[in-house]
Amino acid sequence: MASIDLLGFVPSRYRKIVLELVQFGMVGGLGFVVQVSVFNGLRSTVFSPTVIHLGPIFAMLVSTLLAIVVNWLGNRYWTFRSKRQTKIVRESVEFFAVSVVGMMIGLGCLWFSHYVLGFRTVLADNISGNVIGLVLGAAFRFVLYRFWVFNASRSLDTVSVAAPVAVVSETATRSS
């Protein structure tokens, strides 16, 4: 059975980063689904504004934290698995810090559009926060995750997941 090379159109020197971008996007997509689902579920039930005045804020905090956990697991164990560090606490703190700053980028785009530019419709808020903010925040997170959080060259304490290399001794090759 022949394997299909999905990245055949990408020059070989760029394949690794393109694959990481695709995997990062898939993990982020799953995190986005978790965040939107949990937010809407909580906001319409236990964190309804009719029940708790700050309910939507609490719903957003809970849903964002869950999405960050999903994204961390997906990026640590799939997207950047060959670059993860053995110092899991340090790595998770760094990941969370980058995630919070990425979240602030999206909130900043929404704030600027809504309060400075005066675009106050639901459509404008979604475009500024969930399109422009998401794209800018994702680009920021990808760069920092790849080159800071999951950077194998930052320390010697990385987890190797490469396939084992067979070592053939010199005497075995001479006797063949």
C-alpha cells in the first residue's frame, strides 16, 4: 500500500514548519470548539446574566482556561512533541503565560474596535475579536510556542521521541 505525501507540494526545507502549522491549527481549532461550547453552555445555565451579574465574564474565564489546557496538551504531546522539555512545570507556566498574552491580543482588538473606533455591532465585535484578534493572537502564540516554550535548543532537558537508530558494530559489518 502506497503512502500519500500530503506535503508533497511543499519544498522539503519547509515541510517541518508547515506540518507544525497545520497541527497547531488543528489543536487550536479543537481548543476553539471547547471554548465556544463551554462558554455558551455556562452562559446559558449556571453563569447566566439573569442568575449572576458577572456570569458571562466567569463563563469566559472558565471556557478559556479549559481551552488553554486542551491546547497545551495537544501542542505538548502532538504539535511540538519532539521539542518538549522534561521540566513540565516550567514549560506549562511558560505556555500559560504565552496563552494569556495571546488572549489579551484578541481582547485588545475587540476593545480598540468597539471603544476607540466605535464599531459596536455584534458582527463588528466578532470580526475584531474572533477573526482579527484570533489570527494575530494565534500567530503570536505559534511563534512563542515554537521558539520559546517548546524550543529544544533552549536546554538539554528535552524529551526525545525520535525513532531509535540501529547501531551496527564495525565487526558485524566486516563479517558480512
